Amino acid sequence: MVWSIPAKISQLFLLKSRLFVQLLVSFGFFVLSLLAALYEGSYLLEDKSEWQHTTPFTHLLHEHPIFPADISALDFLVYAIKFFSFFPIVCLLSGLYCFMLSLFTMLRKKMLWFRRTCTLIGLLLLISGVLLFSTITIGSLLFCSVMILSGLILVWCTYLLRKTIVR
């Protein structure tokens, strides 16, 4: 009986340390891939022909961007998604994993809320992937396909959680 309490504490610490390492690694991948995507998207500054088509956030601030300083940093991400989609996809997947892992950590005791939130995030990914699917470049089609697939996987895993967990 006396030995069971430290064993439970060590199991809890081991579980939390594994979650912390996963969270740290996924957040590291998110930050590095975001920086790489922004770097690749900075080629937008040299491609002035794309300033009218690939700068939705800049057009909220300036009607006709003239100088490279007018371009928003979010438009670098849009340009990277459109033409160099590897790092934005890694950013999406690692950010989604980091968010879902932190959500699981916070809502571990309330699995109903976790399932509902997973379903909502999956449906938002599905809807946004379908709405953005009308773009014409290979990179953006690939990014939207990954969004749709991630949304389907989230909704499917939520359905599996509903079947396996007894209320």
C-alpha cells in the first residue's frame, strides 16, 4: 500500500514528461517551419507581378502596394502556400498537433468537451479547405488537400473516441 502512492506519482510524472516532450518538439517544428515558410514567401518582394494576386492582407491596408515595405508578413505566408507548399504544410500539421496535444492536456478529465472541440476544429478545417480549393496552383491545391484530409481524420478520430469511451 505504501509503495503504490510513489508508483502512481512516478507514472503521472512520466506521462506528463512525455506530453511535454511531444509538445516541445511539435512547437519547435511549428516555429521552424513557420520561419522557413516566411523566408520562402519573402520572394514575393521580388515578384512584383504577384502583388495584385497574392496579397490579400496587404490590400486590406493599402489599395495599390507600391513599395516592398507595403507588403504584409501574412502575404509572405500566402505566397509560400501558393508556390512553395512544403513548409506551410509542415507548419499546419505541427501546429495542429501542438494545439490538439495542449487541448488534450487541458481537457483530459472532460472527454466530452475534447470530442466536441475536435469535431469543431475538424469541421472548420474541412470547410476552409473546400472553400480555398478553387485556387489554381499546385502548392495551394496540395495545402487545401492536406487541410481537408486533416479535417476528415480529426472528425473520424472523434467518432472513434465516441465509440471506445464509455460515458
